[in-house]
Amino acid sequence: MTPIYAKAATMASLIDIAESTFRNLVTTGQLPKPVKIGGNSLWKVEAVVEAIDDRGRSPEHDPVRASMEEYFRKEKEKERHKAEAKGKRK
């Protein structure tokens, strides 16, 4: 299959974020860097989609997901402690 390439504005639109956010994710290494084709900076669509999929699977690269996982871990821990305390009261 022939790879599909797109400019930053198109990529940002495809993944429904601002172009500045897209460029920031590239700068911070969370998304792949572009290649130069005919003087244009273009991103391989498949590589960006793959990076987003990988990002979704690893909490250390997604602070929102990481904080949510930490929150739910703490809530489970609280519930476990409550259950243990309730069991000791009987």
C-alpha cells in the first residue's frame, strides 16, 4: 500500500486538535517528526496514527491517562481498606 502523507494542518484536523498542539506533540517527541518531500514538511499518516495508538497504551506518555489510573488505583485501595476495617468490626 502506498503511504499517505499530510501537512501539519491536515494532520491536526484529522485527529481533531489544534495545529499548535499537533506541532507541540511533535516537538516533545510524542508524535513522529515530518519528512521533507518537495520542500514541504509532511507526516506519514500511518506513523502518526500508530504513535497515537501506542500513546494510548502507555500511561507514562499520557499524563491524563496516568493520573486517571492513579486516581482509580487509590480509590480501589480505599475500598479495600474500608472492607478490611468493616470485617474487623464484626
